[in-house]
Amino acid sequence: MRIVQLEEIMPLVSLPNSIDAVREALIAFSGGLIDQPSPMQMLFTKDDGSFFGDCHVKSAQQQGHPYFVIKIAAGFYQNAEIGLPANNGLLLVMSSQTGSPVALLQDEGWLTQIRTAAAGALAAGLKPVGQDACLGIIGTGSQAYWQAALISHHLGLTKVVVYGRHYAASLELCERLNKELGLTAAAMTTAYDVCQVSNILVTVTPSTEPLINLSDLPDELHIVAVGADSPGKNEIAPEIMKHADVIVTDNHDQCLAHGDFGVAVRAGMVAEDAAISLPDLLAGKHSAVDFSRAKLTVVDLTGMGAQDLAIASVVVDGLKL
Amino acid sequence: MRIVQLEEIMPLVSLPNSIDAVREALIAFSGGLIDQPSPMQMLFTKDDGSFFGDCHVKSAQQQGHPYFVIKIAAGFYQNAEIGLPANNGLLLVMSSQTGSPVALLQDEGWLTQIRTAAAGALAAGLKPVGQDACLGIIGTGSQAYWQAALISHHLGLTKVVVYGRHYAASLELCERLNKELGLTAAAMTTAYDVCQVSNILVTVTPSTEPLINLSDLPDELHIVAVGADSPGKNEIAPEIMKHADVIVTDNHDQCLAHGDFGVAVRAGMVAEDAAISLPDLLAGKHSAVDFSRAKLTVVDLTGMGAQDLAIASVVVDGLKL
């Protein structure tokens, strides 16, 4: 088994390649070519019952593909207090012919960041916006950075506004987006302000309470909800889903169990069959749905094994194993 | 992350230690101290739909334990044709405090063999037998070897009889058991013969059709069914469960979904609540159940993440990480 460190992985993955690979994988999923078991989830709580970390295992296999993948991603949100990154993980590539481990991508969770943001870019791209459109980001962690990077790249946007719980962290993220990506990024002091000036809004926090309420929203907004990927998490108030013209999920069952969509369904705000599928949209199966005319649209992303297979394939192709 | 090869792992694991560790983990599970998500399962089929491999992912976390584990085990049953072992896999040890990978045990599936056989030994040990009792094994793969090794060690048995589809493979296994473990092992040409002379019978095949029927059984037999761990697998005819005085499962829900117990329930032969729990038995919670008086008893094992945590802890303790 080849053991591949992050330094070796990073140069093999470009933003456009990762978006293309994830798009193709989601289209293959829509076509029934990818099998992915239900994700495995572990939650870590303190003695007082309070939540401090989680670990997700996702996997996928594709008909005719030489490899299948098992991806482990951990988020331990108090790691910053001891100087460690919150996110960690690795990706295991196995042979579909023999079951032998082929490569261990010790990516420290970086590939999960990229493939998640690649799906975010594809989800954001459902809404036709001009290049002067503003991208709002709720959250200031690594995924906030990568969503800004991939969405702005994919849609040719340059304006970003950020809100996070800690204003200093918002400022810091904006500085990185300015310096490293040449974006015009500004920190704001309320989620309301970010919503009001944005055309596309991405939420990327581990919040367990809604951060965005219906009263925060402008007349027209395309929301991509990324943070909620466990039953206890929730970023988008359930009534937002009720008022949405279109609701999209990356994976219906996962979003029902783990995402903001499920919170809204359990709150009785929307029906279980109220959402359409992002993979189906990308595969051109919902041509009647017109995002340009819709006012409020929400995409709920929980992350799919198919994305892990896609991004691992980019790396494995680059390694020429 | 420490990467540990099989050669380094093997000397750290003794048979008694592995049985003790698995017993303690199952008792902890019975006490509600171990959480293990539902296993993840991938099946691999050829273009004609025929099954040739599977991969299981299991995980477990224990209250107060410094590590949690994610275990990957693959079984690709045609690998022998190209000179590769059927079983492969690895075990990932992660920090319960930070979510960081701590060690990758590149055990090639060996630890899964040992922890599975350790549970087999504990399951076999439910039945009080004398040291002249005969252990019957149906199957000739690695797990057949390890079940023979751990059960004979644990119960002080010396007589083993073996039946497999290929007589040559049965002979080869017996030779290994004789030479390497000093057991008196004999190959037989029918499953019926093995059943008739055995006091304890262990089934360890990937069969999808029953290998043991009610008419094969002697008056008294304690069966440990290990092979069936996917919905399509089945070694023990459903009517055997119907006639059993006691049915035990390692994990009720898993055995219902993946084991011989589930096959019997779906065939209408036994009720869903007909089985008692191996972890509860080991924890002394079923003291009224008397295996010495029972004639026909069946233990259905599907393998638990708790066992992987137990065996990984033996290795990690030995590594002094």
C-alpha cells in the first residue's frame, strides 16, 4: 500500500479538476452507477453530555471503477484551544478486484474540504448570477475558506462577505481571501447584514441552532447549507425551507437524517418529498426547474461517498499508481 | 500517525490476551459503555450479478477510552486463483480527544481473524464440555484455522474434525493444526460426519446456502455460526434455529440483518425476540440459562466493532504509544 502525505497530494489537485470530477461522480450517481452505503457516524460528548467532536465514515464504489474508497473525516471543534486543526482525516483507496489496500491518502481532511467545496460550487452554480454578484459566507473555518475559493473560481465572482461568531475570525478569513485569492472580502457583524447583501449564501458552521432566520433574508437568495451533517446540527431555520421555491438535496435520505432538510421535515415545515436531487439536476433530469425565476432556493449538502471517490480518483490518477 | 506492519503486530497479541480483551469489551458493551454504529457493507459482483467480494467497515468508541477504532475488512473469495489471500484489511486507531489518527495497524485482516476467533472461543465456552470433547469445523480458510486455535486453547480441547468443499483443503488444514498447534485433527468427507462426532461445531464459510441441515445433527450439539455476516450468506438451515433450545446472538440487530438468525426469522422459523445476547451472557445477566442441560444450542456471530476496539487496544498497549 502506497502511503501518500498531504504535501504530495496537494499539487495533484486543482480547483477545476476537483469540480469536474465531483460533477461527473454526481452525474454517475444519478445514473445509478455508484453505490454508497449509509455513512457511519460517531459523536463524542463530554461527561456533561455536551458535544465536542464527530467522526464520519463514508464510502463509495462505482461500476467498472478499479478502486473503491473509504473516507474518514473527524471534526473536533475544540482542537483550536490546544493548537490543533478542528478537521482531520484520511482516505483509503482499495482495489475493487482484490479488496487489497492500494493507497492511504493521509490528507488530514484536506480532500474532504476540497470535495465538499466542489459540491458547494456546483450547488451555487445552479443559480444564474452575474459576475458582480456577492457571495455571503456564514462561518470562518477551513470550509468557509474553501467554499469561497471554489465558488468564486467556478462562478467568476470577486465579492465576498463573511459573518462568524467571532469578529476577529471573520476579519482573519477575509484577509486570507484577499491576500491568497485576490477576492474583495469584507467581515460583517451580523448574519442579517451578510444575507441582505448576498446573492448566494453558504453556511459552513457546526451550529446546533439556526443561524439564519426567515426575517434575515432579502427578496431573492440562493442558499447552500453545508454545515449540518449530523442529526443534532442545524443552521437554517426550518421555516426558510417552507418558504423556499426550490429545495435541493445532495442525497435525499442523508439530508433527511442528517441535514437541515430533515430538521425542517421533522418540524412539519415541508413534506419529505419536497426536495429534488442535486445529482439529478446536474444530470439534466429537472430541466423544467428554473432557478433564474425562483426567489428563494435552498440546497442542503451533507456530503456523499461519491465525492470522496471522485477526489481520490483525481489523486490516484496523478500518482500514476 | 504510527504505521504498524503485521510483523510488528503479531508478537504483541497472544491468544489468552485476545480472548480476555474481547471478553472485557463484550461485557463493557453489555454495560452500555461501548457505542458502535451499524456496520458499513459493500458487496462486489461481476457483470452477471454473481458475488465475488465484500468489504465491511466497523467502528467502536468506549466511554473514557483514549482511542476509538475504525476497522476495514475485505473478503474477496477468488483471490486464491491469483495467489492472494482472500482476506485483507486494516485497523485505524484514532484519538477520542482530538480525532487525530494515532496508529494505522496494517494487519492485512489478521486482527479481524483473531478477534473473530476470540469471540468464537467465548461463544464455544458457553457449553460445558470435557477435555475429550470433539470440535467440528465446517470450512477450511484462515478463520477455520484460528477458530480451531482459539477454541482448543480456551477449552483445552485436542480433537478436531474438519469438513470443507474441497477435501484437499480439509487435509491441508488438518496438517497445519497437527503440526503447528499439536492438535489431533482429521478431515472428513461430509458435513454430516463432522456433525455426528462433534460436541461443538463451528461454521466458517462464506456460503450462501445452508451447509448444515437439521438431519445432520446428533442428539446434542453446540453450534457457533461465524461465516454469515452479510444478508445473502447462510450456513445453518433455518429449521435448526427453530429446534434450538437456546439461540444466542453477538448483536441482535446485526444478526437480524446479516446473520443466520435473520435468515431463520425471515423464514418464519423463529421470532425476532427468540435470541439472547452473548455480551449479556458473559456479563452474567442470564444465569438461569443452563447450557449443560440444553441439547441443541446455536450462537450466531456477526462480529462487533467492540471486538475491534478490544484487539486494537491489545496492540496499542503493546506498542506503548
